[in-house]
Amino acid sequence: MTPRPEDAGKFKLDDLDIDILRSLNENARKSFRDIAKELHVSLTTVSNRVKAMERNSVIQGYMPIVDPEKLGYDLMVVIGVKVIHGRIIETERDLSKDPAVFAVFDSTGDWDAIVMARFKTRGDLNLFVKKVLDHENVDRTYTQVVLNVTKDEKRVLV
């Protein structure tokens, strides 16, 4: 079977890799020894598999999942950005440098980019939107304030 072009550069995961990822998704602080016992494999096998997934950027890091509201970030916004001059990637990179921004996406439809950000106050949001509108490649924006979060899953389904 000939590999498909879209599979180029992808790391091949087998069932054990997926089981290890599922276990880490439940608790990223779980020891390799506990994962090995759970999956009935050796500690060395788990360690080698995790290292291979890290080397191949399947696993890109480990971090605590923090509640932004507990840190005072009561406003989450979704901002559509219309970019001029065909400078979408450059503009997205510029906007993504702001510490309030936690996600930036290329998108289809009316908006060239979608920016997601968190703020402590309306004043902070106001300053940010004005800064975005002041960017040389931004034509206009559309800001939506998130009222309630029903689901915000950080983990990838494996």
C-alpha cells in the first residue's frame, strides 16, 4: 500500500501508544510505573514510548489546567478579524504575541482570523480591541463576549 501524501510526517501510533496517551489524559502526573502496571507492560516500554511521542511532537508538553476565573480573568472573548493586504499569517502572528490571547485561528467565512482572549476588566478588553483595530493590516473586527462556558476541553480525544 502506497502512503498517502496527507500522512507524510505523521507519527504512527499503535494501540499501546493510544492507551498510554489515554492514561496521561486522565492524569498527566501519573507515574510511568503506574501506567505500566495499568497497561501490563514494562516501565521501560512506557518510558520509551512516551519519549518517542515527545520527540515526534505527539506530546508537546505538560501543564496544569487552571481555572482562569480563579485568577481574575472574568471576560473571555471571541474576535473575528478582517485582514487587508493579504497579510493574514503576519497579522495573526502579531496578534498572538499579546499575553491576553490564548488562541488564534485562520478561518473561512466573513472573518480571516479568529482570536480568542481573556481579560480581567472591560477596560483591558477595550484597550486590546483598539490596539487590534490600530494594526496596519486590520480592516475591522467583530467582538463577542462569552457569557457562559458549557465545555472547554483541553485534552485531545484519543
